[in-house]
Amino acid sequence: MKFLEYIKRFNWITFAAMLALIALGTAAIYSAGNARSGELFHSMWKSNLGTAVFGLAVYLALAFFDYRKYITLSAIPAYALAVVLLVVVLSIGTSTYGGKRWLWFFQPSEVSKLCVISMLAWLFGPTDSPPWMRGFRGFLLAAALVGVPAVLILKEPDLGTMLTLMPATALMLFVARVWRRALIVALCAAVVGGTALLGAVYEAEKPGVPEARREAIMKYVPLKPHQVKRVRVFLFPDEDPNAAGYNRRQALISIGSGGFSGKGFRRGETNHLKYLPQSISMNDFIFCVYAEEAGFVGSVLLLALFGALLVPCAWTAYVVTDGTGRLLALGVSTLVFAHVFINIAMSVGLVPITGLPLPFISAGRTFLVTVMAGLGIVQSVSIHGRETRT
Amino acid sequence: MRDDVRLVSDLSALATGVVFIVGLVVLGFRLAQIQLVDAAKYLEDGSRQAARRVQTAGPRGRIIARDGTVLADNRASVSIVVSPEGFQRRNWTETVSAISNAIESVASAIETPSPLSANAIARHVRQQLARPLVVWRDVGDEQIARLVERESEFPGFECVETEERTYPEGRLAAHVIGYVGRGETTSAAGEKFNFRDKEMKGRAGLEAFYDGYLRGSPGELSVTVDARGFAVAEETVVEARRGPDLKLTIDPKIQRSVERQLRGEYAACAVMDPRDGAVLALASAPAYDLNLLVPRLTPEMQERYVGNHACRNRACFETYAPGSTFKPITALAGLAAGRSAFAEYECTGVFSLAGMRLHCARRWGHGPIDMRHALKESCNTYFCNLGSEIGTNALFAAARAFGLGEKTGLDFPQDSAGVVPSAEFKRRNYNLPWYAGDLAQASIGQGQLLVTPLQMARVAGAIGTGRLVRPHLRADAPVESSPVPFSQRQLAVVREGMRMVVDGGTGKLAGEGVAVPVAGKTGTAEVGRGATRRKNTWFIAYAPAENPTVAVAMVVENGMSGGGTTAPKVGEVLKTIFGEL
């Protein structure tokens, strides 16, 4: 393919949106880091920007080469490596904030999500695959492929990361027509189960419930105490605003006090006066830091940039003729969207608080490279996946 | 089949894009609600949690005497303070010990031990974190120099200018002025502050009585604090202002003269203007230098002076039997009851009643004596007879008419009412009936009658002018007076008698050399029995005898006699006021 063809097929909108997001992310990390004490945090924006440059190299490389070649080559080894790393991290990983997620500077769980997506795309993408793969056995295979890393991630424990994988894989299997009836049943079960869980916690924790009844209900709720606490804060936000509800309250204060035009770069008081929990202001709560300083205008700009980043990926999935390419584009974009939606929704109090990074904005190097690699693959799909149609 | 697959897949891809857009729009609406609709509420929540209201103290007003002499002032003083912001550690215990260690190293640098206990530092960190902690108050130049020299070694420490109370006249009118301590600022009800700075608080005397007046009007500081409560920035909202000066009626010239006369004695004196009640001098001895109580009242000073019974205020707090200075009142009661001033009683030197014998000052008696001469010679027999004749009610009605047995209304924390007894009073306090002897005793100012020197100065003035005034110390206090219920003719008799006391009578030493005619009355009250028996010697006076402008009452404990001990001292005071012949 000629270079000019590359340029023409290259999806510039998503690329430009990504660069803009990296710029905003760098600023947000700078602001969040400066509010903390410690040289490490002050210079965090630099290392993150360095990582973004590295990620950009990965992105361009993956975009340049034909995804079909490297996916075919790497799907199985990458998946196997990811599972091995997830096992290793559980045995020798570094503990932070109540979870074993780190292998030195690196979080295997982030990378493993991309490995699962490429594995599924490689297996279920080709339209000429054997018919059994669309049936019950194919579903079992897919469930096993998703389930093994999911259970390992859940063991860390990192419920949020595990959950973001679910919509992406479900959508991929649905589009690949893998035993749709089961998928629909599973989806319904998830909705019913989630509602039941919320209802049970509500029944148990609402004011005036006797201790015995509360314990009787909670026996059937498969949540850890800290998760129950978060759900409770979500259900009863005004109860106990200084302790359990503190994070939620501070998140809302910082975002809300930003107002229409924001307080200005590095002027976010909630962040700089450390009311916003410092341990997570650079990661899970970075949106609050950003929204306080950039205001509603900045928040809408950010949402628009995420739209400009992700909608072209869905468009790519629509226009490509290759099944693997379509699954990759949908899987990656849905994974990124799940992060964006859950993170911001949690910051604005629409869903219970879950520890999830906001792509490009949060400080987190493994995740940044992972997301950029994934989007690089989608770019490659956009460039190389249309050849057969012409 | 293949086309069908394609179609569904395509639509799924498009549907996915739509879901992305819908999801982002939902977030956008939620953000609009938070950042546009409810923005003001969150902005307020945010600033409320980060803002602390601090009430700051304004400088205290001065106390100034009649002639402009400053009796209480503020002097510049330097305190060394430490700001907790520079000592943020992982936990509070470490923060407290970091501050504590820093204070210790500064203490050795300035060679002054820290007056703060570890507990005091911990309490400050717990309760006043956003405010600087005052470590050394009122430090000297040498200590300041040592700290400034090595300032860079001690970040967080600072010399700040503050004010301390000072009393330029030292012990002059010490009991009247009182002293200050330190306490948190106070404010109007409903005003809520997170922190209040320390300010001077009047603890005794006029400093206490006029505390609200002298106090500076407080300022307000808005301190922005971080999530842990450390101060980040501060902004003055209201500037603190100096309190107004309190101008007194006290005349330093007279006060000094009075104090000179009292020195070395256990004594008290009140001098006032009987026309408007202005207290010209109010003194109690022994006194002490008020500057010894600055910057703080130490337990040692408390024990030696302020809390020492010997140093109590004798001028308007301690009460004494008035002795013979009460006789003018008995005389007026007699006149009011219809007794003639010319009626005579035979004085044999002793008054006997139901087995009780009261001796007259003149052992062999005055012989037949009338009212004026009875006053002049202070004849006990005369007044015992007169009092016994007119009865308890008439006698004590006259005493009450002169304001005895009730507070004078002086603008001062200590204003004793004294005692005008009654049958009921005696039964309650002594569980004894009221005897005829009690009345006879009361007629000559003995027994259960108790008065303050200030009350007696007021009595002397009221006899001289015919009006009983409320004494006051603040210069611009309103004048309150009421006529005493005696006719001018009745008063004239007593005035004549009192004039005769000084003009050749028992109190002649009070008038010697004074440029104006003086009227007065001596008193020698016997207190205690047996070994503790002693005499409190009185002299009350007003001058000039016609149209008096000054009324005086002085009591000297353990004196010889009113005429011998106290009258000459009052004479010296009057000479200071009116000049010498």
C-alpha cells in the first residue's frame, strides 16, 4: 500500500482527539500532583508524558502494520503470557490500597484485558470459522477464555477492572453471533442480579432495620465489607458525609464548585487544599481535579473529545469488512468507553464508587500504554481492514 | 445467511456508536446539573469547609485620670510564636513532637526555657491548629536578638508585636484600677467563630467593671485551611479597632496626697465631690505596684498581693463600725423626731441601761450638754439618751436616708452595702433578741452597724449639701442625687455641730492650717474583746463648711483616736486640696 493511501485511511479525528486528551491529562496530572507533597508526585506529569510518547510509538507501529498479521502471530502467546503474569502478580505482587496489582512498575490486569479482546477477535472474528464456534461449545470456549483472567483479576481483588471487561467481551460475542440466546439470558441475569444486589443492600441498610435482619440479608450478599460501604454511600448519600460518604461528597463539591468556567488551572481548592482524597486524586478521582479547574465548559470539551475518540472507532467497525477487525474495533472502543463512563459516572455520583482510571487523564502508565496500543490496533483496522472491500 | 450476518453486525457497530454518544450525553446532563444548576451550593459547601472565622482582639483603651494622667496604658511587647503549618507530619503525634522539639531548640538558642507543657502544645494542635501558637510572651531585646540572629535555623518561628498592659503610675490607685488577665475574645450572641484570639480581660477593679467599654472592638480574620486543618492563607475581613479611653474622676494630686497619708497603715480613705458624686480619691493601704502583675498574675503575686487579705480593698469593700462618725445621723434622727437641739442631757461620764454601762470619752462627764456641744465633744451619753428616746425605727430610718445599709451605686465591682441592723437581723445572725442596749450602742455607731469609708464620705457630703449623691468613678457618668429628708434648719444644727468639732472640738487637728473652714466628725470605734480589742479611728469631713465641694472619710485601723490619729491626716489631704493658710 502506498504511503498516500495510509494517510488517507488513517483516522485523523480519533488520533487528534487522543493527542488532545493526552494534553489535558498531562495538565490534570500536573495539577493533582502539585497538590500533593513529594517530589515523586510533582514530577508525575513528566513521567506520564514520557509514557505517552512511548505509547504513541507503540500506537503508530501497531497502526502501521497490518493487524491481521500480528494478531494471528501474537494472540495465543500474548494471552498465555497475560494469564501467567496474573498468576505471578497474585503470588509476588506489590500490595497497594488493599490489592495486589503491581508487578514492579507494571499492572498485568490492564494488559490482560487487551489480550483477552485480541484473543476473542482472533478466534471468533473470521466468518469462515467452524459452525460449532457459534454454538454452545463456542460459548463455553469464550466463557473459559474470559473467565480465567477475570477470576484472576477478581482475586487481586480488582472488581472494577474485571467489570469493564464484561461489556466489551459480551458485545464482541454478540456481534460474532456466539450463542446469542445465552448472551441475552446472561445479560438479563446480570441486570436482575445487579438490581437484586442493590435491593438487598437497601433493605438491609436502610434506617431502622434490626441488626438480626440485616445480618440475615447480608449473609446472601456476595460483597466485601468495603464494597457494601460504597453501595451504601451510593444509596444513602446524605448519611455520614464525613466518614464513609466523604469521598463522594468531596468529589461532588470539587466538580460542582467548578461552575461554568472553572476555577482556573492549578486553582482547584478542593484538590489543592487536599479535601479531595489525596491517595486517589491522581487516578480514580482525576476527573474531579479536572472538572473543578476547567468547569462545565472543560467537562463538556472532555466528553466531546472522548466522543471524537470513540465514535470513529465504532465507525471503523461499521465500515471494515473483516470480522476480526470489527471485533477488535468494537472490543477496544467498548473497553475504553466502559472506563470513561464508569469513572465519570462514579465521580458525579451516578454509580457507586469503584476504583477505575479515566483513560488518558489519570496517571497510570500501564493503562495508558494499554489503551494506546488498543487504539493503535483499531487504527490499523481502519487502515488495513478495508482492503478487501475495494 | 452471510448477508444477514453482515447486516446485524453493521447495525451492532452503529448501535455501539450511538450508545457511546448517549452515554456521554447522559454524563453531560448530569454535569450540567452539578456544575450549572447546583454550582452555587457546592461552591458554598466547598468554601465553608475550607474557611475558618477567627476573631482578633483590638487594643484595649487606656484609663486616664481627671487631669490627663494615664493610669493604665498599653506598651508594645514582642512575643515569639510558632506556626504549626511548617510541622506537618504523617500523624498528629509526630506533628506535636516536631513542634515540641523545635520549641526546645529555640529555647536553648534564646536561653529561655519554654513555658509550654507538651500537653499545651498538643491541645493547641488539636483545637487551634490554624492559628499560631504563642510560646514566649513579652520577651526581652536580648532574646529577640538571639532569635533573629539564627532565624533561618528555625523556620516557623516568628517575633510578633503584641501589647501588654502597663501602669505608668505604678501603685497609684491600685485597688481602683485593678488588673487584667488574658482570655478569649467575646462577641455578640449568635456570632460564631472557629477560633478566638486572646485579649486582655479585666479581672478586678475598673479594668473588670469597664471591661466591655475598654475592650477593643474585635476584628475578623478569614483563614483558609486545608483538609487537615492547617492554615494556608488568611485575609482580614474586619480590622480590629482600639477600645475607647476611660476617663476617671480620680484626681491624681488628691489621690497621691491621700496615699501618702495612708502609707504604712492599714487604712482607707474616700474623697468625693458632694455636689455631683465624682470620686476624687479612693485609696486603700497597703497597696501594691500593678506592674508586678504583668504580663501575668503569677501564683506568687497572687499570694502576696491580690489574694492577700491584708491587701483587700478597705475603701469600699471592707466594712467597719462607724463609731462616733454616726452621731450626726443620730442627731438628725432626733431633730426629725421632734427633739429640740437645745434640749440638754446630763452627762455623768457613763450611760447605764439595764446593767450595761457605756462610758463617755470624758470619764468625768460633760455635765448638762446640748446637741451642738455633744457633737463637738462627741458625748456618748447624750447620743445614747437621744437614741434610746426616739427608738430603733426612727434612728435607722435616718441611717437609711443617708444610704447606709445599701450599695452606694459606685461604678465598681466592690461596693459593700454594710449593715444597718434590726431586730430581725440580730435574731437571724446572732439568734438573740433586740435589746434596748443594742439601740443605745447603735446611737453612737457601735454594735452591729457596719459601713464603708465611701459610704461615710457620702454621708458627710450629704450633711454638707443636703443631697445624697451616687458616687461614680467614670468622668462622664450621669449625676444622680436626691435630697435627704431633713429640713435646712435641722441640717444647720448638725452642720454647726460638725463645724465646732473642727473649730476647737475633738477634730480640731483636721482644720489646722487648711485655707477653708472645715466641718467634720471624729470617730473611734472599738472592735473585738479582750486581747483582740482595738480601735478603728475615723474622721469624716466636708469643706468648705459653707457650700462644700469636698467630702472625705478616712479610717485608720488600730489608731489611737479619731481626733489624734485620723483628723490630722485628713487635714493634710484638705491642705493639698484647698491650700494652706
